[in-house]
Amino acid sequence: MTQPSGRLYGLGIGPGDPELLTLKAYRILKSVPVIAYPSLESGKVLARAIVADYLSDDKIEIPMPLPFSVERSSQPYYDIAAEKIAVHLSAGQDVAVLCEGDPFLYGSFMYIFNRLSARFPTEVVPGISSTLASAAALGVPITYRNDVLSIMPATLSAEILSDRLAVADAAVIIKLGRHFAKVRDVLKERGLWERALYIERATMPNQRIVPIAEVEPGEVPYWALILIPSQWKGEV
Ligand SMILES: C[S@@+](CC[C@H](N)C(=O)[O-])C[C@H]1O[C@@H](n2cnc3c(N)ncnc32)[C@H](O)[C@@H]1O
């Protein structure tokens, strides 16, 4: 008789505060024998750090080294990570891939999903996205009534960012890091600079909220975003 394969979980673990895991993510995290998580070449492993207090010593861990650099293709890294995970799934072990925020919203889990979900039973557990956690931390509603929200990566060109912002009532700009100065210039051109709010590492112990005009472009971390909330026009 062939061994039934294990189950692959894409586990949304929220934006940083360990209390922002869902009960379902917590239960699955406790029960699986194997976890995998992205690890930067610098050795930083944010997703693991979020759930560190919930991990037992007997858990098998698969760090997935990723370059996080536009200069190099991530494809070979995901190929290797997927095959390491597949070894455990083939042996009948469930594997949870930890994903900061939500797995299907700009999450690296999607690339593991695309490689393995046709071969193994797969379940995605949604997580609280950084976009939503940031609005809560900043204390601003994102959208009213018929407003349209756009989420866009700062890695887009200035022209595309500008075009997208022109038709959005509210916007969240992620993947900020070294793209901050470009985004700043676009926001100023579009007359959105005064409305823009900045936050770093939302819900983490080192969360930082500062007026956007005080942000030093060279010091913006990857874990930062800009929120442009909708404008309340006084109606109910
Ligand atoms: C690849 S995307 C992953 C988004 C994630 N799946 C989510 O649902 O939040 C990474 C970007 O999300 C934003 N981000 C993620 N966590 C954050 C946090 N705690 N505070 C601020 N921004 C965050 C940053 O802009 C970062 O560059």
C-alpha cells in the first residue's frame, strides 16, 4: 500500500504581533511536524520570529533561503525549497509554510503553491495582512462607501504608480525600502503627499510611526508601507 501524502499548508501568520495569528493558524502550527519559512541571505527570518514562542523543539524546520533581490531570479531558490518540502509531504508528513501577513496577498508562499498544489493536498489559511494591521495601528479607516482601494508595490515605475494613484480613492504602497524617494516624488506630483501616512514594522515590538515628511529615504526598511486613506466627506 502506498503511503498517503502529507498536507501542505500555506499559513498566514499575520503582520508581526504573535497575538494576531488566527486560532486556526495556531492550531495547525502546533500540530504539524514540519515548518518551512523564507529566510533572507542576511540570515533574517521574520516569519519564524513571529511564531517562535509557539514552536516546540521537536519541530523539523526548513529555512527557504531567498535572494530578495531584483537582480537575481528567485526561481531556482523556490525550486529547491519546493523539492525539500515535497520530500516530507511524500513521506506523509504535513508541512506548514509560514507566511507573514496573508499567504495569497503578495506572499512568497504563492510560488510554493504553484509548484506543489497539483501534487499534494493543499490548504491556505488566510492571515491578517500588513495593509489592514497598518490602518488599525495608524488609527485611520481605509475606505468609505463606494471608495476604491488600490494596493501597489513601490517597485513599479514612477509612471505606473502615478497612473494607478490617479484613479484610486485610497491606496497602500508596499515594498517600500529603497523606492521611497521615487514614491515621494510621485505623491507630491499627484497632490497626495499631505494625505500620506508612513509606518514601519506595524504591530512588531519596534513598530515606528513618524510624519512622512520626517522619513529619511536612505533608512526606509523593507517592512514599511505608505497608506493614503480615503477622505471622509462627512456623510453617513
Ligand atoms: C511581499 S509583501 C508581503 C505582504 C504580506 N503577505 C501581507 O499580507 O501583509 C511585503 C511588504 O508588505 C509590507 N509589510 C509586511 N509586513 C509589514 C509590517 N508589519 N509593517 C509594515 N509593512 C509591512 C511591506 O511593505 C513589505 O515590503
